[in-house]
Amino acid sequence: MAFRNIVIESPCKLSYKGGYLVVRKEDEAAKVHLSEITTIVLQTNQVFISAYLLSELAKAKISLVSSDEKHNPIGQYLPLYGAHNTSKRIGEQLEWGEPIKKRVWQRVVRDKIAHQARLLDARASEPEGEMLVRLVDEVRSGDTTNREAHAARIYFRALFGPNFSRDDDVPVNAALNYGYGILLSAVNREIVARGYLTQCGICHRSEFNQFNLSCDLMEPFRPIVDRLVFDNIDGDFTKDDKYLLVDMLNHRVPYRGGSYHVGSVIGLYVQDCLSALNKKLSVDEIEAFDVL
């Protein structure tokens, strides 16, 4: 089943009735059952939301993403308690030792660089893709030699051009940032739904970042956003491009011998990483996935 990612882009009222999200706009109304929804993205600030709906969204663990005046994701509403044993899960999280955190981070970085290499091989430059393949084996526990950053410098220039910089104010970066925002919200949802804190990361540890753990575990999924941007953004970053990135979670990728929705893979990968951090699963048993 393909779950819906609802985009609200015009002034309206959102309410709840009998299991349904109700969208009222002037003289018309539309309904979607909450069981069909994964994420609601507000692309306008002119939306009125009932407290009843917010309560039901939290119970259903549906992510509500708000946007700024430029229509870029800026905030997220998540349930306060994502699992019945949240206190136990948080206790486990606070006891994660440095060795296991470093080993899981090593695996996450290796997966990310492998996916970057795969994308370069398929879309841009095989020589640089081969360079990244060699870098995968160089990633040490905790990525102490910062192979992730070295790979990123090679990767982005090979994919988007030798003069490309992630600091440039260009449509490609706007699209990447938008897609990463949607991806971050999906990882946040999975972490909270399992009773853990997004603030306590394994590598990202900024006191100003509410989503340190999410920023850690989203890394291997970034190339999915990069692929969509590379394939579809030509010139301006349009409304249709935003819809494509919001719908990213419904795209299918190879996983566990089959084809899974990206949203499902995120949930399963996050669970594998959390199980490894709790030493209930070997780091080597974290299931790999593909990005193409």
C-alpha cells in the first residue's frame, strides 16, 4: 500500500472527524482517512488546524511539517510519546557506549559513501564512483579520518559540476535542502515512534540541534534526494519539483531481495541501527539497501 503524503498549499481549515482528516476550502471539502497518511506538509501559513486533529495526528504517529515564508520545511509536529515504553527506550539510549556508537556510525558512513558511488556510476562519472568505492573500506570506527567529508567533496563536484558548492544560492541547492528536510522529517517520525530521543545522536552532538540522531541515521538516504534532483531539476526549482520530493517516500528501491517504498526502508533501517546500538543485532547485520 502506498501511503499518502498530503501537501497543503492554499488557505484552508484542517479538522478531524470519524477517523478522517477533513480539508475545508471555501465551499468544498475533502477527506482522507488517517490510516492512509504518513506525512502532511503545509506549504502555506494560512492554515487553521483544530486541536482535535493535532491530537489524533499524534496518536496515529503522523508527521506534520510546517514551512516558512519561502515554502521550505522549517518545523515538525511529532507525538510526545511514540511508544508505550518510552522511558525504558530513553534509558537504553542514554546508556549507549562510545564503542558501539562509533561502530554504527562507521556503518552509516560506509553505506552513504557506497550509495554515492552507486549514483555516480549510474548518472555522472564512473572514475569518481570508483574512487568512492575505494573510500568505503577506508572508513574507520567513528570515521576518525573523516572519509565522509572527503567523499562529499568528490561526489558533489562529480555529480553537479566542478564549480558546484553546497554554499551556492542556486536552484539545485534549494531542491537538495528541501528534499533533505522532507527526509529528516521521515527519520524523525521513525525514531520518535520507537520511543527514542532525536536530540541524542551518535556523531552529531550539537547543543543547538534538536535532531542529532535523525541527522545521523538519514545520511545513507541522502543520495535518493540527490538522484531525484539530478534527474529532474533543470533551471528553476518549481512547485512540481517540490511535489516530486514530497512523494519521494513512495518511490521504490531494492531492499531485502524485493522492492520496498523508501518510507518503509527508512523505518526498517532505523530499527536495525537502533537494535545494533542496543546490541541486539550485529552491526554487520544491518540490512543494506540500494538507491536506484
